[in-house]
Amino acid sequence: MISRYLLLFIFNLPFILAALINIITQYKLRRINRSRFYIWLIVWSAILLGLLFAEPIYAWLFASGLTASDSLSLFDVVQITAIVVLFYIVNRMRLKLEVVERRLKNLHQELSIKLKTLK
């Protein structure tokens, strides 16, 4: 039987990789600056590392007496996966909103210039 921790990692890996590829693409296309690139790279890498080391972290917490709960349940796997997917979707929507805002700003600027020349 497959470990629930491995299942959690496998379920979330495509979303994390897609987010990392998206961040790299945005940086290469110069749509985000270097500081934002590093921040998002650190965030998604931390999520990936957290999921990769979820079992040892849980074992350490249990051994230290910081948690008394049973190991990861299937519901926990689904819940954590849903949180990662929602975080990915919100991040994608934020990027799309920034593109729309940039486009609206450019259109507004263009319209202002054209109206100024008509006067």
C-alpha cells in the first residue's frame, strides 16, 4: 500500500511544478522583477520541501510531544491538496489580473494621448 505522505507529494507535485515553471517563464519574459521572482521561487520551493519532508516533520513533532494526533489521514491529504490547488489558482488569477491592469493602464494612456491631440 502506498504511503499517504507519498500520495500527498504525488498529488501536489504537478501544481508546484506548474507554478515554478510559470514563475520562471514570467521572469524570462520580464513580466515580473527579480525580487518578486525570488520571493515566489522561495514560497513554492518551501511548499515543495514541506511536502517532501512531511513525514519526518510529523515524526519529529510526535516524538517531541507537540502533537498527539494519528498520522496523516486520507481526508488530510485531500484537504492539503485542495489548499495547494487553491493557492496555485489564486496565484494564477493574480498574474492574470496584473496583465489586465497593465493593459488597461496602457489603453488609458493611449486614449489620453489621442484625446489630447484632438483638442
